[in-house]
Amino acid sequence: MRLISGSAGGIPLEVPKNVTRPTQDRVKQAIFNMLGELVDGARVLDVFAGSGALGLECLSRGAASALMIEQDRGACETIRKNITKSRLEGSSVRQGDVFKVLPQLAEQGGGTFDLVFADPPYTHKPGEEDLSLKLALEPSLHSLIAPGGSVILECRAGRNSPSEWGPWEILRDREYGSTRILWLRKR
């Protein structure tokens, strides 16, 4: 895995072992082609950050800042190594459960974000909780996004109808193999 474009384009990134499912380069490229100029100057939140690749890609393309939230301690160390390797400024890492950290950020007036990237673990078995839908319906996420801000949500293809996405307007809904990318905008 590598950073695709921008000031740190081409730099290889480490990937945490056994705890993440990295976004494929072709999917990353499609996401950033969709977003175009929206990344430049954006305040970015990357939840379920894994290697930090999406937040770092944003910084490489001119984002003002990127906060990356990841629960796994080893993955957070990998993100810190990737930050050092890429030499991108404006990044920070917060270890913790996304569903606990987001309400804390909202309560602290943690600022607003222009872009949120979310790649929660996929459900694999019937009855498992759909973290993508749970995240989309999380009130604190909605309150942390600037007016007109967007969420790029990666989830399993073929799940959830558009009516289930609550307070979000769906700008794009694309599938790449087993991966579904939803571009949601705050109403």
C-alpha cells in the first residue's frame, strides 16, 4: 500500500497485521477522483483508521489537518510510523473505540470536520451488528461535521437501502467488487 498522489505520493505505508482490511489503491483512487478539490484545505476525520492511509492521503493532497481514530494499539503505532515516514504535518492519532471517542469530541466542542472517512469492520455473519449503519446514525458524528460536510463510508456491497441512512443525503453510491463506497453529505 502507498500514498497515491500529492506531496507524499508514492511513499509506501505500513499496514497493521491481522487487524485491518486496507482500502485497495483502485478504490482509494476512485474516492479521491470523486472528491476532487474538496480535499484541499479540509479538516479531516478518519475513523476506524487502520494504517491511517486515507487521512494521510488527504494531507498529501493539501488537507489542513487529519485526526485519525483507531481502537487497536498496534494499529495506532503503525499510523504513527506512517506519519513519521510521510513527513506530513497536521496529523494526530487518538486511540479508542470510535463510538466512545466521537461523543467525547462532540462534548468537548472538538471542532468541525469537512470530510470524514470511515471504513468500519464489515459484518460477516447474520446477526452481527452493522457498524457502517450504526456509525451513520450516530448523532455525535453528525454534530462534528461542518454544514455541507461529507462522510465517505466504506461498507460491504449490497447492504442497506438508501432510506436507512438517516440524516444524510446520498451523493454517490458505488460498488467496487465486494466494497461499497457511499458519499454522504450532511443535510
